[in-house]
Amino acid sequence: QVQLVESGGGLVQAGGSLRLSCAASGRTFSSYVMGWFRQAPGKEREFVAAIRWSGGRTYYGDSVKGRFTISRDNAKNTVYLQMNSLKPEDTGVYYCAADLNYSGSYYLASIKEYDYWGQGTQVTVSS
């Protein structure tokens, strides 16, 4: 079992920044991938970013490239999502997820690739 707890969400004005954290506990392996997704009301869950725990290779959704940065702290078993230049369309519940059986970068944008999910943290960007 893997437990994921997100934090850092909140209300911010357009153009502002937030940093989300995802603390992982329980069964942990250096070979797996951590991802961030978001879901706006009435919309499907959308891939935001992912990072390979070992090596740190990163992947981003097209809508956040150049604005968001995913990183990890292996010693703390924590993954971060630094969000800059926020826009109202970034509003949603942000979820952290763990992929324990990495199938390849092609699959990272699919929610089916991930085995464990956090409870989510709300991010609201006002215009």
C-alpha cells in the first residue's frame, strides 16, 4: 500500500504562484513514477506532469509546459509541483498519483496507468 497526501492548494490571483506537495508513505520503490493530475468541475481528469523517482526525468502536459515544474525530494519521499503564471483555467482539484509499474512515457497521461491516488487539493485562480 502507498499513501499519498497532497497539500498546498488555495486561492490565488491570476499571474500568481503556488507550490503543491505530495507526501508518500507506505510501500515505496525507487523505480516508480509520480504524477500530478487535475480535474475541473464537469471535466475529465487531466494530466499535468510526472516525474520518474529514479533519475528525475520529467514529463508535462501541453497546457502547463513552461509554467509548471515538477520535482522530488527522495529523502522526504515528497513530490512538488511549482505552479507559476497561474491562469483561471488552471482552477481545479489537483491529485497526486503513483505509478508502481511504469509502462513507458506514452502511458503517463492516462489515469489507468496509476495505481494509487491522493485525496486531492483545491486550487482556485481568480481573474
